[in-house]
Amino acid sequence: MSTARASAPPVGPPTAAPAPPAPTAASPAAPVTGPLPVGRIPVVDVSPVAEEGRFPAKAVVGEPVPVRATVIREGHDALGATAVLLRPDGSVHSWRRMVDVAPGLDRYEARLVPDAEGEWSFRVEGWSDPYGTWAHDAAIKVEAGVDVELMLTEGTLVLERAARRTGDDAMAPHDARTLLAAVDALRDTSRPPSERLAAGLAPAVREALDRTPLRDLVTASRAYPLVVHRRLALTGAWYEMFPRSHGATYDEATQTWTSGTLRTAANQLPRIAAMGFDVVYLTPIHPIGHAHRKGRNNALTAMPGDPGSPYAIGSQDGGHDAIEPTLGTFDDFDAFVARARSLGMEVALDVALQASPDHPWVREHPEWFTTRADGTIAYAENPPKKYQDIYPLNFDNDPEGIYAEIRRVLQVWIDHGVTAFRVDNPHTKPLSFWQRLLADVAADHPEVIFLSEAFTRPAMMLTLAKVGFHQSYTYFTWRNTKAELEEYLARVGGEEGAWMRPSFWPTTHDILPPYLQHGGAAAWAVRAVLAATGSPTWGVYSGYELVEDVPRPGVEEQIDNEKYEFRPRDWARAEHLGIALLIGRLNEIRRAHPALQQLRNVRVHPTSDDALVAFSRHLEAHESPTGRPDTVVTIVNIDPFGVREGVVRLDLGAFGLPADRPAVARDVLSQETYAWSEEVYVRLDPQVRVAHVAYLEHPGEAR
């Protein structure tokens, strides 16, 4: 009866990443057509890979990218696997030995960290492990007294060969000396065989060979593409605002409104920056049409003075490349951008590719729209909803003309300092259009980020991400129960995260979910904690600080919706409610802890109560920009009405913490300190606190 042989267990990843031993030639990142030979040590099912590299996987500078592959071989000899990161020029940047993460299933994993933007690639190399084979056989035979001297002699040959390698495959001098000392011990016949064998199997020997393995029969996969963006593509806090509401005034005597302007809106930027936001996102600021203008609360008929929906873009004052005159001029916009930048924030602009009946496009390019049988232009519909103030573009009519115009419009705003676009309903436009447009913008302006507002079917959301959108809105807004949240956190932080970077928004200007309609301020605090720690990118719609929880009857939308009217606010009320303070603290915590700036490092932890949700984010020291490990555990009571208590089960060993003694847990929300073992009792009263957000100290560290 034969016995299956496992590969030698790796001691752990090296602290530095030397050039890989005997690297194979760099393969092109572009997909290769036709079948490939399986190779001597087959490497299959490499990830993250979509359709053999048709859609590149994504990362940002400094993000650890999980690379996985199935690596197999015939017989029982040991094997190993290496993940190799290739720079845009095809040269080797770094490598890591892969760890068997599914024993018995031959699934290996390592994490690679790119350090610059660009079009990178990666590959996986499988190889025969002569040291692992010898170590396995020698441990069995020497103990059994079988071929003792032969096994010890074979060990000397393997270790000596490993130690005396030259060129790119050479070991560091101190590692070579470690192996040669083991060779001397293996040859020392004055010592018992067990001691001689122990010298060849010593941890120091294994560690040296883990840093620079002895690799035979190296077999490389093809190289797969990895596009690396700047950090804001993955990590950031967004604040949405309607500029016209900020500074708007009402004259009781004349019963007329005066719109806020870009200049008055800029007065709010210090307040927004004080809450720690990275991006200020403006809804459309273009001229608004008059034909079929909507009134308050989406009324079909506007009253005199109603400003209309900013998504009904275009009037006699211009279209997508113009500014609504009541908001100001391009000089005012430039001043807004400059003020935001001086406060450490970037400006994002809504892109809504549609037109009011008054848009210049309708007059100059009627062929860009759909003409019905009666000769009228079709307005937008989502039966039974009708949007008579909006004409959708027909991308099958003059696609080149439409493409050229939209690319020109985007350039106008990029030239005025916009570095991010939130795209309205991208799933209603052709994917081929987005793939071309986003690639074109990226070629000229790789710093520009596109956020997809696609509340649609999962396949469409994911494919929009694959064709180039940097971030996406998500179903988080409607995930409320413990089971829903646990499943969703695991999904968005899993393999899909190689393409679709989730942006968590508790509400938007279109959506007020029932949980927030009925849960009071505690519910708004719960969703803020979940969004800010559950995803590296999150956002709030202006007014979140004021717990604006009254819906328009019959719909999941705020009453007196800002889309259809001016909505000035009393920001002094936010201090009493405490949500602004919580948001500011959450953003401060996110900036202080690099683990919270990652996506694919989430771990969900079991709890004994159906309203307690627990998850963590952990970053190893060699992956962290601080050079220290970082572990943050979030525990939330999702019941906004009642006290919940129970046990949370942690795996301290998975964080690199001793499992035999409590860890020091510092709640960075309350500044309290606890001793947490692998079973943690918690009690959360939503009227006092809705969550623990705790940093776990590692040995030798004090904060």
C-alpha cells in the first residue's frame, strides 16, 4: 500500500523578497491563444484570473494581492510553488513561496505587493523540492533503522548542492553557512544518527531553504495581467453634496428661493474635511432643463421657483460641459476645487449620460436619441415610472459621434481638476462603450477614478468592474440581518475583490432603506460602523449627520428629496446627535490602521447572538507600510432597539498572536482596554454604544 507524500511544510514567508531562484523567462502579460503544454510540474487554476487574462485583475500600490494556484505532480516526491510578481517592463520585482492552504486539495497561496502604478503581471512556478523529498523520507527511514547511512549521505548531497549554488540562484552567505554546518553534522559519524538527522532537519535549515529553495524541474504558468492603480481607487471616504442647497435662502416676503452657489458650498468644505473625508462628490452641476421639469417630491408639474432635478441636464445655457448659471462660473468651480485640495480632499463629479429635452444635443444631434413611431423622442421609463424630463442616449445611433462628445466632456472636467467620476446608471449603457472610454481616459489620466452606480444584477455589476470601473456601489445598503451581512462581507472580500472594489453607502440621495427609517440614531450609527470598517471605501450622502430618516410615503426615499428642491440644513444639530463625531472618529481610525485600508483580508467570526456581527481585518508585518502587524476587530450590535450580549469566538493564532493567553484589545472608539481571549464576552447597549472597534496589540508592542 502506497502512502501519499506531502510537500515539506514551509516555515513562513521570508522577511525580504530576493530575486527568485533560477527564474524562468518572463512571459507576456497579454493572453496567449491556443493550448499550452501541461508542463513537468503542472500549474493550473491560477487566480485572480478572468477568462485567461481577458480582464486584468486589479490592485493598488501597496496592496497585498492573494495569488492562488493548484500545483500537482505524479508520484510522491515533494513539490513547491512560487508566486512571481513582474514589473510593467516584464522584469521580476519580487517573489514569495506559496503555502498549501487546502491540504489534500493541492491549493497554494502567496500574497504579492506591487509598489508602483502601471500594467504589471504575475505568474506561478511549480517545482520539484529535493530537500522536502529527502526530509520526508529520511525522517521515516532513520527512525525505522532502514538505510540510515544512505539517507544521511543523500542529505549531505542535497544540502551541499543547495549551499553551493551560484548566480541568481545563490543563497545568502549566512544561509549557505547554515547549510554547510548541517552537512558537517550529517557526516559526523561520532554522533548518533538521530542527532545527525536532527541537524539536517533543523528549523534554521528549513528557514534558509524557504528563503532560497532548491528548485528542480521548474514549470511556469503563463503570465497574467494585473493593473495597479493609486490607493484612492481602493481606499477612501466620500461625502456627497448638492451644491445648490448649501447657502440657499428663502425669502418669506416674496416666497422665492435663492440658490446656493459653488462659492457658498465651498464654505462647507472645512466642516467636511474635519470629519476626515477624502473625496467631495458633487451631483450634476450643469444647466437644468425646463421642459417637463419635476416639482417637489417628484411631482410631475413644477411650481414657479422649483429648481428641477440636476439629472435633467441641459438648457439654453448649455449641456454637460457647462455650469448651471445660478451655481456660478468655471472660476467659481476652480476655486471650489482649490479649496478642497487645500484641505486634503479631491473632487468627484456625477456623470449622467442623458439629456433634458432642452439640451443642445437634442437640437444639434437628434440622431443620438430614439425616435418613436409618432416622431417624438423617447423619454426614460422604468415602468410604471416615467421620466419625461430625461431623454436617454441611443448608443446604436452614431456611436462614434456620441463617444467623441462624451470623451471631450470628461476632458473638460479633468482639465478643471476633477479626479473622480461617479457614473449614474452605467448598466444602461453598452459595456463596449465603457471599456473603450475607461481605457482611453486611463491612458491619458491614470489618476482618474470611476465609481459605478450600478444597482443591478450581479453579473452586470461584476462585468462593469472587469471592463474598467475602479469601484462599485453594492447591495450593502439592503444587507441587514446577521446572515446577510456575514455572507456579503465574505463575498466582497473574496475573489471577486480582484475586480469589483465595493463602496459601502448606508444611504444615497435616491435610497432610504427601511432599517434607517425606523431604527433611530442608533441604526444610523450601526450602519456607519459597518460601512466604514466593512469596506476600505465608503460614503455618506449629505445630511447623514442629521439622521434624516423620514421617507416619502410609499417609497424608500427621503421626504422633500434634495433632487427636486433646495435643502439648506442646520448643521449645529449634528453635534447633539453625535453621528458627525462618530463619522470623524471612524475616518480617523481608518487612516491610522492600514488593515482597514485593505479589502481581501476580512475574516468573519462566529457569535452566540443573532444580532452580534463580528469580523476582523489583519495585515502581516511584512505587508504593512508601518512594518508592524495590524489587527482590527469590529463587533456590532445590529439591533438598534435592544441590549445584546454574547460570546465572540476569535482565532488569535490566525493573527499571529499567542492562543494560550489573552490579547490586549484597545477599543479605538471608546479608548477602553480589554483582555480578549479566544472567547470574548461582549454586551452592547445601542443607547450607549453600538460597537467595539478594537485594535489587538501584538507582542512587544504598546500603544
